[in-house]
Amino acid sequence: MKNFDPRLDLALAAVPRSGFIASADLRKLMSGRSIPTQAAVRHILQRVTPLTPATRALVVGSGAGYLPAVLRQLVGRLDVVEREAAIADIARENWRKTDTQAISLRVADGQHGAPESAPFDLIICTCDIEDTSQLLAQLDPDGRLFTLEGDEPMMPNLVSYLRGGKVGPVRAELGPVNFNRDTGEILIDLDYIDEQQLEDARTEAARNREPVINVVRRRLHVDDAEFYRNIATQRGVVYMQAEELLDDLDVALFRRFSKTFLDNQRLIPVKADKDAVLVVSDNPDASLDDLARMSGNYRLRMALVTPTSFRRIWSALELTQRSKQMLHWSEEPVAASSEEPPKSQGDKDLLDPQSQEISHYLVSIYEAILLDAVSANASDVHIERYGDRIRIRIRADGELHDLTHYKLTPRDHAGLINVIKVRAEINIAERRLPQGGRSQMRVGSTNYDLRVQIQPSLHGEHAVIRLLSQTGRVLGLAELGMAQRVAQLYQRLLDNPAGLVLVVGPTGSGKSTTLYAALQALADDGRRKVITVEDPIEYSIDNIQQTRARSEIGFNFADAMRSFVRQDPDVILVGEIRDAETALEAIRASQTGHLVLSTLHSNDAVDALQRLFDLDILANSIAGELLAVIAQRLAKRICPHCRQPAEPDPVILAELFPERVPPGFRCFEGRGCVECSGRGTRGRIAVVEFLTVNDEIRNVISRQPPVGELRWQALDAGLMTMRDSALDHVIAGTIPLSELPRILPQERMAPEQRGGRRSNR
């Protein structure tokens, strides 16, 4: 029964809900019931025992603190019990910001209540409690306990309890409480957008006939996994990744429904158990009502996935269905050579209009593989054939991982290679020579440039596809993960009026990422003109004049640099110094008063100097213009969600510290979790060697000594070695100790000689 207390409206007006939302901490810590709407709070408080200034109340579960703050306006004393210390801290801070009257808050198990403050006239329990007996015992004889119960977390039943007598507590259901918010309201509550941005997004969504969340995603450029996980938490539904579902999909269930209907509703029924069907969607506002009517007696369970996971699951179901329906191919063996395979009656030409069904099937396989690669943040896809075995692998975090859910025949492989060739505009008839090409694709709001290389081999052609994001977000200097000392040195380099700065390392070591972070810093500063020549242009940056080298029409890096000096630049970036001509133009640009940034392929900072000598650049010119060399390798980063202390490998320790292990040395590892797909690592970080070219080094460079002496002199002049940088990351818990043998040559594992003495570090 509703309690129409006129003071309730005054209390709601006095406590603005806006003071309890828009905190980044809420994204990680709280469920949707922790940030109730004003309507939900009104609904609950209208149904509780009449409240007076003499009422003694207890709330179990503080949430963000909004409901307790409103209740405090209506009662004489309020105690709150919260199980999670981090959530309790958020509630305290929100009460402080909103000048809420005194509330006694303690961190404890909710079902134990607060016996030291009992008895209570009213207890409201907003979280799930298995045993209410202790709470009932803390009630005044005429007091009431109110709980939220039921299987629907965002639409629970409000239930009241009286202590009762010998027959036990008296229970009464008071009806459901609606905690649901639409996605737009959730995004405001989580501080992703404000009300004006939501209104703009809704206008664009209505115009384009698409969900609001799609518009917001395009504008925010956020990590999809974290974004959808936070929304799922607030909606009270499960967040899932495609990897959790791909091995257990129910194709027969998928075929029961119209694909047009499922696509329009953004729903995929993926599997059924005894009495429930699991349905995934990438639209948090998707309705299950129509699907429920089609599902008979089955109960539907909703899970939220990212758009990429949605497409991967859809493609996997379609591929499985088509593979069972497609025409039977000839079982005649395929010749195990790179020559033209013999044709048989079962062979189908992918370009033949009569082979559309098989062609579409193989195109779907190719697209599904690419989606798998994008989802794993992979840099490369490898499609290989060994006899009758087809192997598909992706390179993620520097390591190759098999995609075992693709079961392809040798003929599937031959057709798939042709699909790749057609997409990359490569001659499909040529199977004897290596060929390269490129194509593009779009996934969500991100464009990818695909670099394709086809290589003949013993058993057929192999393909490697490199994925280059064209619309990804450029990392800032602070996000590179450099040690503070290195980051400060790098930032200082960008303030120089002239000179040459080189970022060096092997292919795929993150050189471009480090340079682009510098470009972004220069663009944000805005006081200098910056021109780049790149091949390709990997990221578009506002306020930077970017040019693409086109060797096919005779416009290379050196040509671009000669024209740049007439554009009045302050800073010039050259994508890569590939030859003597480009190296010479870089030196000349530095000599004419420009800051020049570029990359070079070499193994370490001192090796880069030798590389410049090999390009016939005068030693005095290098000594006079070079400001610094940053050499880097990428190491796997420990997953922050499952990081734990580790026992160091004694073999690696013996290599690192031949004399003694420093006291207090520690290392960490990832045990493996859902966030990192069980690998224990997630992403990579640059391990840097930093050579600042001071007067001492300039004198050494000008003499052009042998590379061994050059490194020894660099060490004495303060070279920050890659080993030292790697150990800093190990001790900080950023990378595992096991990464060091992978990124450091064996002779660099032990401390190097400095000034004739061996370092003890």
C-alpha cells in the first residue's frame, strides 16, 4: 500500500540525483540497482512504513548513496551497511559533495545488519540476501523489513516482512520496482556523455534509423569491450565475448527463426538448455518480447556482446549452416605442389557466375577470419597449407595463435586464396611467383588497410594479411607506457629547434606508434608547422600536414623532403629512412634549421649509428645533427585483471644477475582470465633503449670507431639500455620476467660494462 507522505516530494527535490552519478568509478563497481532512478526511489519509499523524524532506519547496500540520502531527509537516524569498501567510499564522497545529513556507514556483511545500533523501525535491503533472520531479529516489534527479490535484477519484487509471532515472519509482496533505464540515461549516469550530447545523438539516430548507442560509439572512440561491459552491468544482464560462445553454437536453433527478423531486432539465439534460451544482442535496448512469443515455453536469457562479437557469432552460425548445405566437392586428391593443380569435375571457378553459392561461402569464411583478427587486436593473419591440413593463425601481442574452429579442406583453401587475391587485386592465374596487393575493409567505425602477400610453397599458396587500422586513436605521450624519466627526455626532444631524432627497431616494434604520439603532442601544442611524408598514412591527425609517398609515380621520401623545405615547416617527419638519398635529405633538413623525426630498421641504438655509416653519411654530419636514438622492442603486458606475484625463473635470473640477485627483486605474472582470454597478458608495451647524443658521444661518432667500441663509449656516456628499461617494467609488474629472453639478445641479458666495471643491477 502506498504511503502518500507529502515530505517525500520535498526530500526528492532536496537531494539532486545528479550528485550521485557521472563517476568513472561507477563503471567498474556498481550494478544498475546501485544508481536507481528518482522514480524507483519514489516507488520504494511510498510503500514503506510511514516515516517520521523519530524513525530509526537501516539500509543494507549503499550503492552510490542516492536512496539513503533521500531517506535521511525523512527519518531521525539512519545506519547503512555496505559489503564493498570501494562502493562505501563512493557513497561517502557523494554524501559529502551533496551536504547530506549525518549517516552512519560501516563496511560489513549485509545479512548481519547492524546489531549494535538495533532495534530499527525500518530496514530496507537493496541487495540480494540469502538469510533475513538476523535482520528480522534487529527490528522493533512493530518494525518492517523490505527486500528486493526475484529473478529479474532490474525488475525485482518489493517484499515486506513483519517479525510475526510463533508462526514466523509475515511476508507480503508489494509488486515490482522498475530499475530500468534506457541506454542514453545509462551513458549519462556513467559520464560518457551529457544531456546535450545525448539529445544530439538521438536526433542523428532517428535520422539514420539506427540505435543511439551506435552514434555514441562513433563519437567517443572508446574500447568496445569495456564500454559494453559497463552498460551490461547497469542493465543487469551478462556481458559475453564471442570466444565464450563460438564452440557451443546451436545451428538448429538459429535456423528456427527468420534471419531478417533477427537482424532487424539485433538478436541471435545461440543455445538452449533445459528451460532457457540464451540470446545475444549488441543493442542494450533490444526487446525480447517478439522472440519470446515465438519461443513457446522457453524462457529467454539476454547477454550483451560487442558489435564485432555479434558479427563473428552470426558469421560462425551461417558458415556452419552453409557448410552442411553446400555442394559436395570432388574427393580427388589435390596435387601437392605450387604448380597449377589438376582440374576435376568437382572444381568450381570462384569467378564463374554459376558458382555463387560456394563463392559466397568462401567469402563469408574470409570475412569471419578477418573479424576474428580484429576482435583479437591481431596485427597479421596467416593462412597456410601443409599437405591436407589447413592452418589459420593470427598474430596477437606478438605471438601466433591458431584459430581451430575453422575446418577447411584443401579445396576450400584454394578457393579462399582466390577470394583473397580478388579482393587485393592480385592475378589469380599466377601461382608460381610471390605476389603482393592491398585492399580495405571497415569494421564498425574503424577502417583497415589490408596488406596481402601471397607466397607459393610445397603444398600450395600461403597468404599473410597485415591489418593496419586507419581510423584508430593516436596514443598520447603519457599513454606509451614509457618510464617517467624516458617520457620526459622524449618530450624535451620535441622542444628542440633543429636536429635529427631516430626511433629504431625491427619491423613491428611500434616505431610508428611512438612517432605518432610525438606528432599528436606537436599538433596539440599548435605553435609549429609540422609536415609528414608517410607510406602509408596510418592515422589522420588534425593540424598536421600529411603527405603520402608514391614511388610508383616517382614521388619518394627524398623527393618529398626536398619539396618540404619550401613549405616553411618547423618539424618534418619522414616515415622511414630506407636509403642513402633519404638519409642525406634528412641530415640536410636538420642542417637548415628543422627538427626531423624518422624511423630506421636496426637492432639497437648504437647499431643505428652504424647503419647511418653504412649509408655513406659523413660521420661529422651525423655527430653534428643527431639529437637522440630511441631503440625499442614490444613486450607483452601483464593483464591487470589477473596480475599476481610470481616466482622468478632461476635460469633467467642466473642470466640477468651472474653475481648476485639484488635484494628485494620481484616479478609478476598473469594467471589468465576472461579479460585476457586465458593468456595472462593483454596488449604490449615498448621496452626502450635511449641514447642521448651529448658532446662526449659526438666526439666518439666523429671518429667513426668500430661498433663494439662505439657501444662501450655510449655506455660510459649514459646510454639507458634496453635491459635496464625491461627490468624497470618487470619490477613494476608491467611485463612478465619470461619476456626478457625474447626481447634481449643473450649477450645483453647480463649487465654490460660501464667504465670498465660491471653493473650490479
